[in-house]
Amino acid sequence: MDKKELGVFLRSRRERLRPEDVGLIAGHRRRTPGLRREEVAVLAHISTEYYSRLEQGRAPRPSGEVLAGIVGALRLTEAESDHLHRLAGTVPRLSGRHRREVRPSILALLERLPMTAGFVMSVTFEVLAWNDLAAALMEDFEALALADRNLARRAFLSPMPPGATLYGISDGAEFRRHVVAELRVTLDRYPTDPAVTGLIDELREGSPEFAALWERRDVPGASMLTKTFRHPDVGEITVDCDSLTLTDQDQRLVLYTAPRGSRDAEALALLTVLGPTAVGSTKAR
């Protein structure tokens, strides 16, 4: 149980709610942002003293029934509920280090996918494997140093012109928020992995935006279903975005496709001819 983080997370979720969000009357003399502790306690069917101790990091581990009450009182999403349970110590954490080896069958699959930009990503946003179309759409990962194949590091620490985003994606700010939220969950699961803790420390020190987003303690929301890239050679390409979890390796297989016959599908077909966006031929690794 991480008492300190649990308390901070509860407070952050409480302060974002307005009384009217939970059917309460705001009144005129409300100094506390969001709900009051006693209001959350009433909604969760627990004592105000116990809830206050939870926020202060002084309470013992809450029961499943108490957590369920708090989830309902704070209107937590499924992802936020999972995060709450991890902080409370009711979900086992993974020990050791996250996996970086990609199964040979997945490498072969990447090569066989027709008209699909695909890559495999670790829980720290490191691109571990990719196919030629992914290299053409995004960049030639083969030409990059290993450290630069990390999309979190690229999104927050790479120098870019004002208003520019990684790969020209239209949802750059949302992607960066997603990265921070996912890395918080990753830290929950791999709290002793130096690759995880080191990356987060590097991002917090090197990016004020990352540091500010980290303090918000958000957890992942709904996944993006489409994504638009601004490619230097073929212009804008809007693709369907599917992310599949490789459970045994704790990795993500990300697939970008376009509807058959669409202008975006034609742009992807052109990219298969143009090849990677940097010098060098890219294969799944």
C-alpha cells in the first residue's frame, strides 16, 4: 500500500468534482475546490474521520467494500478504479523488469501485414519492432540510437519548432497526456525497474510539461480510434488506430490502417514505394 500516493490521488479526484456532479447543492461559502471530505465520506458510506485519514496517508489498508464506495463517490473511471486498487495494495504489483524481447511470431506478423503500418511498443513507449510502412509513416527507427526510439522521450525532450508535434500528429497534446498517464500505471506495476524509474525521472527533470502533467495524477482514458499524421512527402494521412495488448510480454502491438479505396489508403500505398523517412532500410527487429 502506497499511503502517500493514495492520499494525493484521492485528493486530486475529489478536487476535480463539483457538488452538482454528484447531486449536491454548491452553496455560496465554499472555499474548498471540488467536494469536501465529509461529502465524499457520506457518498462512500464511510466515516469522515476515516476518509480524512486516507487522504492524509495515516489510515490502514481499506477493504474492498470501502474502495468500492470511494470509487462510486468520486465517480472514478474503470482505469482510475484499477489505479486506486493498486495504490491501496489490493492488486499485486509486478516485480523485476519489463519485457523487451518481441516474440518471433509477432516479428513475422509485422512483415506479412498488407497495407498496415505496425510496430511493437514496450510499457515505457520504446519502439521494439516495426515494419517498413511504419518507418515510412513515422521515421526510420533503424537510423536512431536506442534511446531515441522511445516515443515518450521523443515527444517531451526532442527540440521542435513552436506548435510542432511528433510526426506532425494532430493530437500531440492528447498523446503527451496519454504518455504520462500510461507511465504512471507502468510505475505502479514495475516500481523497482530502473528503466522505468530512470525514464520518469529524466522526463520530470527535462520537461516542465511532463512534470506538470505528472502532478495531475491522471490515469489512462479511452484510446484514440483515429490519428492524423502530417507527412512531409504525402501530406495529411488519417488512419484507424488499433492497439492490441500482448499479454505474455506486457507489450502493445499498434496498427495503423486506412479504409480500402480512400485517399488515405492511397497515401499509405505511396509510402510503401517511397520507403522510410530517413536514410536506411527498416525491418522488424
